[in-house]
Amino acid sequence: MGNNNPDASVWVYEYGEAYDDLRPAFFIDERIYSDPDLAETVVESAEAALTRAGIIYEVEVTSGKYATRPIGVPTWEEFKQRHFVEGVPLPVRPQPRELILPPSWQQMVRAVDEAYASFRAELIELLTAAFPDRELSVSWDRGPLRRSPGSVDWSEESFGFEITIDASIGDLPAEVALDRVSATLGQQGWQLADPVEVRTGVAVRGSRGLYTVYADARPLRLSLVGKSPLWRSPADPGSDFVIEPR
């Protein structure tokens, strides 16, 4: 017989190799157990198992009428049977006892920060040159962040950034606005593809080295989207960081 406690909770456990890259592992629904004490024991056993495994995990708890089971996620009993009874390896690795930074980690961090600041300033300068009398705004600024799955081995992670700068073009035709930006990009060494029509406007893609831009002109505004390559710091002793295409 299940637990009729109206305040019973559903516990959803998430795990991963970084705290900002977790996915559902299993759930515990207190309502299926005969009494609250048994449900508490099940929760404690699940947390003890994850702690012994040494993996990163977090728990989300909902109670009462808001307590719903997640779709497509196994129960604790199913998860336990698969990984702790049958011995199927967990899909996430435990945290190392001691974090060892890749040899070029600090140099890579500085390089990414400097590249980000320089690229952001360049995009603003490009639009300022193309539209000296127009208002600019930064609508998307994903600074130097991890762009790969989280990993307990930091040498496996890659970092980069994306930036979107908008220019208010008023009654300027989209085609004219795009031509202005294209000319400015070309002067700065960007290789541009042929313009294409998009919904209510025109757009063009460009590249320079491992960087890319996308200019999208529509009524009232033009957006310039810039994306960086990816930086990674290998684990090999004495190695330098590497820059790779997306």
C-alpha cells in the first residue's frame, strides 16, 4: 500500500562530470512506499550509494500537488539494479582525489580572455564604422565559457564565446545596411559568401581564420553575430594549448 501523505515528495537525482552539466539519473517517489520512514531510508541509501561512487550529483525535490514523476527517467530501484547489482558502469566518472590542471591551463585562460575582449571590441568598432550615427546594443554576450560537455578531466574541455551586436538602422533599406557592413568587414580581411535572402531581410556569412561572423539585416535593425574557435589545454606534459575550429 502506498504512502497517502499529501506532503510526500518526489526526489529527482541528477549527475554529471561538472555541476553546470548535469542530467537526470533516477527518481524516488515517496508515495509508492508504505510509510514515510521507509521512504526516508530509501533516500538515504540512494545518496549513500552516489557518495561512495564519488560522482557529482544534485537533487531536486518537489512536494504535494506539484510532485510529478519525470518522464523517461528510471526509478531508484531500476537504476540500482542496473549499476549497483548488475555492475553496468555509470556513464559519468568519479571526481579525482586531486585536481591536476593541464600544463597550459593558465596560459589558455588568459589567451581566451584576451581574444574575447579583442573580438568583442572589434565587432563594436565594425558596426560603429558602418553606422556611425546609429545606436548600438549588445543583445547576446556569451563570454569565455565551456563549449563542450563537462569533464572531470579538464584537458577534455573546450572554451569559446559568441557575441551579438545590434545596430538600429531606422528606415535604411536592409540591402543597403548589409552592403555597408559587408564593405566594412571586407576592409578588415573578412572573407564573405554571397548574400542570401532570409525571412523579411538579407544576410551574409563571413570567416577570417577560425572566426566566423553572420550579418542579418531586417527592417529597423541589423545584427552582427560573431563566434570564436575553441581553445583546449591538452594533458600532455609540456604541451601548449591548442585552438580548434568549431
